[in-house]
Amino acid sequence: MNISIIIPAHNEAKYIADCLYSFIQQTRKPDEVIVVDDNSSDDTFKIAAGFAKDHSWIKVYQRKSSNEHIPGKKVIDTFNYGFQYISEEYDIVGKFDADIYLPENYFELMHNHFQANWLLGMCSGLLYIKKNGKWVYENIAKKSHVRGPIKLYYRQVFELMNGLRPGVGWDTVDVLLCKYHDFHVLTDNTLQVRHLRPTGHGYSSTNFKLKGEALYKMRYGLPLAKIALLKMALQAKNPVLYIQGILGYLSAFLKNTERFVTKEEGKFIRKLRWQGVFKRLKS
């Protein structure tokens, strides 16, 4: 199975050398790695190009875009820019960040998982961050969640869900659509990936409005959106953010914002999410 990886990168000069070095050290290297430098003002492109010079399977491109920070959308736009250069023979495509360091058997085990289960649609390891000199699990998501910086997609699933959605929530809706198409999702707990720069929690008024908008786009419905936003606000220990999230959802509703999913897909998502809610209430 051919593995193609796309790495969107913006001002990653501090981390990208370590990241690409971990790719070179793999026991089963990807068939191609496409780095897309998105309008960086540092040496990201220069460093990545140095690796490409020595390794023919690493390719580096530059994308010119605005300096505006657009959460979710910009990284997927950059991914999509890289996707136009992907090999036609790819079987598995990965979206990876430039600030991660992989264990040397990452792609060997990922390849084995996909080979062993032809219904496997998405797969990843787990992200760990450095705290007090020790690498500990980055506890911002369940260990069953396939994290955005290190995920791989089976080609058939990627095509069935029509690629990735450009916006906040892209790395949730893809999991839901994978399940909608009756494919499996897997995280390998033995693969501990070092996240060299911990994820920003995004507990701000603007980000919560975008989270509310994303829930609307995923057709959660207001009751489910309220539950999800309340959970996030409690995690942030700031109830005001719950209001901001609701405002984001209602604003998207009033603007008739374009959805991420169809009505049929939305019906499946709501059913799946309600099942999760009732399961937690019973436990």
C-alpha cells in the first residue's frame, strides 16, 4: 500500500527539521512526503528544501496566502494545495503537522493496521507533550480520538467523504463521516508521538463562536450543540464561553451558513452523538 503524507507548515523553522528527521528514521518510510510552506516568514522552506535535496521522496512547495489567521480553514486549504501534487498511486493519505516527532515504527504499524483490516478508514497513534521533563499524554481528547496532527486515511474513505472540510471542526467531522460510510476508526495506544509544541486550547471568545458555528455545520441540532458547548466551557472553567458558542451556532443558523454534511449524514451524526450521551448517562 502506497503511503502519501502532506504536511502544511507555517513558520515551523523551530520544529520541522526534527519532524522530517523522524520521517527519515522510519523502519517503513512513506512513499512520499509533501511539505507545503504556507507563507512563512522564517526558514521553514529553506530547511525543508534541504531535506528534499537529500531525499527524493520528500517534496517541498510554497503556497502564497494572506497573513490572516483563519482557524481550521487555512491549514486545510494548505493541505488541499499539497494534495494536487499527490501521486495517483496513493492508497493511504496522511495529514500531519510539522511540530511532531514520530516513533521509528509509526508507518510500519500503520501500514500493518490498514493491511489487516480493509474496513479501517482512519488511523493514528497518540500525542504526548513534555511536562516537568517527562513525556505525558496530551489530555485534550479521548485516547480513542484520531488526532488532527498525525492521522491517516484509507483512500476509499477519503474519496467517499469528499476530502477534508476547510474550517474549525474538520478533524471531528471526518471521523463522523468515516463511521457514516461504515468504516472503522482506530488509535494505536502503543505509538507515542511527541508533540513538540503543545496544542493551544483555544479557550477564547472568538474560538468558541467558531466551535458553535462548526456544530451547526455538522448538523448537531441545538440540543446536542448545547451539551457539547457546555462540556467544553466546563473544561475551560469559563461559563461565559458557553454563551459565546451558542451565539456562534445561532449566528450560523441566521446566516444560513453552508453545512459540512448532507441532511442524511447529519441525521446519522445526531443519532451517533445521542447514543454517546445516553451511554455516558447510564455508566
